[in-house]
Amino acid sequence: MAAKGEREAGAAKRSRRKRARAQRREEDRALVPVAVSQRLGIAVAEIADAMRAAGVTGPLTVREAKEWVADPGSAPEWLPGLWGERMARAAQREYQRKQQREQQAMRELASPFSRERAKFEG
């Protein structure tokens, strides 16, 4: 019977975590509408976390987001850091893709089949 009680306790814990995540997502979206997130190119949760850390309590508007994109100098202090992080992640992903392509090319050159093919071509 202890196993059944443990399963029920685990299920209740998962249910509480699920409700807490859903509530946090709703709070994030009330602070940062999805349209604003899309306009800025940053995830809702990331913007909401940065806003809370900066002490911003009011919701953002699409108009504000458009202004900030058009004139980044008018953006609040916390936003350029998020843009910088996004750009750094994009650069890292591009570097990794380039490395993978180069590694694949090296594997193809090093394969026995390519050495045999080189004999016929050369």
C-alpha cells in the first residue's frame, strides 16, 4: 500500500508543479504579450524575467516594441542585454553548424570509399 500512497503523492506533486508553470506562463504573458515577444525576437519568459529583475511591473505594448526596434537607443536598459544574448547564441549556433559541416567533409574525405574513388579520379 505504501507504493500506492507514494504514487499518489508523486502525482499530486507533479500536478502542483504543472499548475505553477501554467500560472507563471500566464503571468509572463500578461506582462509581455506574445505579439511583443515576436516583435522583439525574444522569448516571453526571458523578457518577463528581465523586466521583473529591473523592477518593471506594467505590461509592454506592441507600440513600445515597434519604437524600440526602430530606435534601439530608446529601449529600456534591460533590453539591449537580451538582444546581445540572442545575437551571441545565434553566432554560437552558426559556428557549431560550420564546425559540423567541416567535420562531415573531413569524414567523407577520410572514408575508405573516397580513397578508392580518388584512385580512379587521379
